[in-house]
Amino acid sequence: MATNMTSSANDKLRLGFWSPVYGNWIISKDPDTLDASFETTKKLTLLAEELGFATVLLAEHTFNPFDPELDQQDAWTTSAALASITKNIELMPAVRPAFKHPAVVAKMAGSIDEISGGRASLNLVTGWWQREWEAMGLPPMPHDDRYVRSEEFLTILKGLWTQPHFSFEGRYYQINDITLTPAPIRKPHPAIYFGGESDVGQRLAAKLADVYLINGRPVDETKVLVEQVRAYAAEEGREVQFGISAFVICRDTLQAAQAEHARLHSLRFEEPIAGVDRKVVMIRTYGYAVGHIGTNGGTAAGMVGTPPYVADQFRAFQEIGITTFLLQFHPMLEEMERFGASVIPRLDV
């Protein structure tokens, strides 16, 4: 994946899925819904690869944000394990600058890229859950300052991946003559996915990201974000691709799909997450959308219905420039199989 990329309605869709690192994506504490095991993630990833999925996202947390006593799968060690048993799918662990030094991340991502034969990427997250910072004794950081640090973080990643004897002097990081070898196989470097709905977040994505990720929402609202970030990228002399998150419920009839949505919603854990930074725009909009299921917008993207209807929704997003779709299901394995049988044949992937 090149650094300067563009999305158009002529591009093929790239399907991806969220690995169930929390145990499920309906945000339920019901024991029957929870499975954050590596064995399940392995089965899902191999199935996704068989179905033609292009990427898998693994969210990063040290402990579970919905209940610290529930299992939480680690993004980076899991990605490394998947790298050795998969053949085609891109591996996208998330990373938050608060917890890892960019030189360490550059090395880890480079190693995953080597293990996988050039399939590494990452999703940089500036940090919306301050409770985790506090638990580790880290001082809070204002919203806009987190984006300053993230810009330095991404600049260092790109520099270490592409330049020998790289040095950098910034407010948060200093790098003195580091050469990382072997260099990543993927050229010009592992792909960078980035989301952020504040103006400073959109501008940073336009400046340094390869793919700008959007929380699920209706097509017309998504189009506004796409056009804004595309304009910011043009100011930087760049082009970026666009991706969106969505929770999919597909049934033979609309009534059956809506009934399943209602059933899953009844299992949802509705209490607010403690320690969330309410200044984060995604939290105030579609982070955990009221009346919907899933995270990062979930069913707010409108992919609840019959196979033809769901396929039409994909095409509607494609028409406005979305090419990467990061999907959630429940139960993951059974619903991914259903999606593969009933929706994927209707898509150009």
C-alpha cells in the first residue's frame, strides 16, 4: 500500500474485521457471549482469509475497559502469532503513544512485517480512555497535546522504517541516530490507519495517515467527513484512502434482522465506561451510539437487513469514497460465515 493513495468508486472493496479482543462486540458481560481467546481469534482470521477479507484490526488495551475482571487479548503479541499462520491477510494492531515508545513500535511492526512477508500495518489511537493512564501512574494529557505527540510518533515511525541513521528532536521524543534492520518488506512502509473526528485529528490524518478511519454512521454524514479530510489532504499535497466501521446483521427478511438487532441490544452493557475523556469527539458522536449495537458506530452504519440491502449499503459507501470496511458480528464465527455465503458474492472484492 503506497503512502499517497486515493479512494474512488472504481476501487474494489477491502473487507476487514475487528478481532474480539474484549470477548464480543455487542458490549455484553453475559458469560455466554464472551470469548477473547487466541484460539477463537485464530479461527476467525483463518476463516476471514478464506473468505477474501483483506485486513484484521486488533484493538489495544492493557485491561478490559468494560470490566477489568474480564479477559482482554493483547493486540501485538496476537498479531505476531497470526503473522506466522496466515498467508494473505493484513495484520493491524492498534497502538497508543502513551504506552509504547515509537522506536519500539517501529521495531515490533517491522518484525511482524518480516514474519508475515510484508503484511504489517497499524492503527494509531491517540487515547480516549484516561482511566488506563491513571492505573499506570501516567499523567493526563490535554486532547490537542495528544495529537502533537501523535504527529511526532508517526513521523518517527516513518523515519525509522525508511531512513538509516534516523534522528529526530521534538517536544515529546528525541531520536539519536537509529538504524532499524531489517527494514520492513512492505513499501514504502507498513500502512498507517488513523481515526479522529476533531479538526486537529482530521488534519493529522490528512498529513500522515494512509487510511482515515471513520466510526459507523449514515452515508450522508460519512460523506461530509470524507470530503473534509480529502480537502485537508489536498492542502498537504497528498491523497488518502477511507475506511469505516460497521456492525452487520444479515437475515432473509428485514423483520428477522431487526428482531436479531433487538435481541442483541437486550444483552448490551449500557453503563458508561469509567474514565472516558468526554472531550473526544468520537465519544460524543458515534463511539458508542445510543440505540445501536457494536462499538465505533456499530449498526449506525445501517448494515442491518437482507443480503441485497446490506450489499447495497456497501456500494453506497463505496460511491462516496469508502474502500475499507472494518466489520463486527455476533456471534463472530457463525455470522462471518453467513456474511461470506450471502453478502460477499454480491460485492466486488
